[in-house]
Amino acid sequence: MVFAGEPQLNEARLDEVLNPILIVEVLSPSTADYDRQSKFRMYQTIQIFREYLLIEQDEPFVERYSKQTQGWLLSEFNGLEGSIFLESVAKELAIAEIYCGVIFD
């Protein structure tokens, strides 16, 4: 999770951050649907939130959701080649770096 400035915590729930601009989730089979649906809808209520990265753990596949004026744009990255430009932090991230050290079956 990347914040805009210092992390701002919800005083009622200290495990809830109020100012994330980028959230990264590594998907597991048991939580993937929840992360893509309910959790993402909850994150979308955070006004400053700009980018959501979902990383498959069993294969080199990444989903990037970026906030646009007309809604959220999904970009998919399949395989280890290439890179992802993270607009929220103005950084290029090589997909091979994400999976460095991971051995796929």
C-alpha cells in the first residue's frame, strides 16, 4: 500500500488507512473473488485511491485497475515480459521483478 503523504488512520479502526493511492494484493484461490469484487468496491469509496494491482500467485498474471474520469480502466499483463507503469507513483515496474524467485508448477 502506498499513501498520499503520511498514513491517516481511522480513529475508530486503527487498522483502516484513509489515504491510500495504490493498493497491491497478492491473490489466493480462497480470497480472489472477494479481492476483485467486494474489497475493490470498498476501496473505490476512498476518494484519493487511484490504482489497484492484483497479482496472481500461481501464474505470471497481473491486473491493474486505474481510476479514470469515466470510471476504472482494467489492464491485464500476462507472462513475465514487459512492465507496468504505475501512474499513482510515476514508476515503471517490471513484471519479472514481481515474480523474482517464484517457481511455477
